[in-house]
Amino acid sequence: MNGTRPGTRRRGELRSEKLSELIARQVLHDIADKQLAPGTQLPAETAMCERFNVGKASVREAMRILEINGLISIRTGSGGGPIVGSTNGRGYGSMSTLHFQSIGATLRDLINARAALEPTLAAQAAARPGPEAGKALRASLESSLQITRTDPDKFASMNSDFHAVLYSVSGNPILALIARALRDIWSVRVESVMLPEDERHEVENSHKRITEAVEQHDAPEAERLVREHVEFYRDFCEDNYPHILSDIVEWW
């Protein structure tokens, strides 16, 4: 016995079956181990074939697995090839929509999922020691105050950015990734749902109160405020756009 658990495999160890998945997994290990930043060029197809002692078909399938999940992108033309993608939720969100569509999930299900998840992230952000989470939210809040309420697109972007910062300072990268994916799916599918100008002050006030709760490390208050914040928007959508909420989340 060598101490390896049954069914596990060492990094770099390739087996004859599902070579493309094993190559994709190893490339992910390389990205993590070397801390490769988004946009970093990965080895060319020929180099990967030589490294793994496989044909082009296996490497191309591995790159396709990573690309369809948003973990890499493929540049075309001279000097092209695979590059490290940005783990910002859109790739994960795109993959998730395929599953959401298959089970008939609606946009109402999606906004309800956000209402369940985001308060937890807010509580975790507030519970973290130190001032970093509060500082990040404060910086996002102050930046958003420069945005005029009369520009609906900029206002929507500001609101989305604030939520993205809240996810990132929660300290839970898995829940943060899921929340970013849900947010991105919503923003792609529901571009037309905008709060009227006279309601936007409520969003700004909510962001201020959430920021203060996180700064004060008041986890129950942060959780309560975010729940009310998301439910306020959900109720607005129910009152004004119920037909949109009934739409199936489609793959994109």
C-alpha cells in the first residue's frame, strides 16, 4: 500500500480513460499552483500534447471543457491560443443556466435564491475580524454616490457592483461565486427591470445602512438589512413585472 486512498490520483497522473478531463484538471492545478493571473498565456496545443503524451483531440477537448465553463478563453489568429480566464461568476453562471433550464427554474426562483443567499453572505462579512470588509464596502458606496439617479443604466451597474463587493468580502469564496453567478444571470436576463427614479433613494439608503452594519461587525443587522433590501426589489418586480419572473431561465 502506498497510502493513496482508492479512487484518488496524484497530480499529473493520467489514465487512458477520460484523458480530456484529466488534462483539464491538471491545467487548473497549474493555474492555481503558479497563481496565474487572468490573461496569462497558457502553453500551446503542441506543448500540451508533448507534455501529456496525447493527441490533439484530447487537448482540444480539454480546452473546450475549460472554455465552456469560463475558466479559459481561446485567442484566435497569430499569437493566439488558450489564456487564463477571469473567475467572476459569468462562466459559472453560463454553465449553471444549462442546468436551471433543464429543471424548469424560473427567474422568480432565481430572485428567491438570491434573497436566501445574500443575507448569509452579509452576516459573514460583518462577522469577519478587522476593518477590511467595511472599508471595501465604504469605498464602493462612496464611488456609487457619484452616480446620478437619473441614469438608469449607471444606477443599475452601481447597485450590482455594490453587491459584488459584498459577496467578495464575505470570506466564503464558494458562496460568493454562486452569488455572483446568480447576479450575472439576472443582469443578463432582466435588463429591462429598472426601479423608477423616485424609488432609487431607497437603494442608496439600504447600501449605507448595510455598510454601517458591516463596519460595526453587527452580523444580525447586516443579515436583516440585506434580506429587506433584496426582498424590496423582488416585491417591486412581483408588483410590476410578474410575467418576467415567470420566464424560464434559459441557457446563455
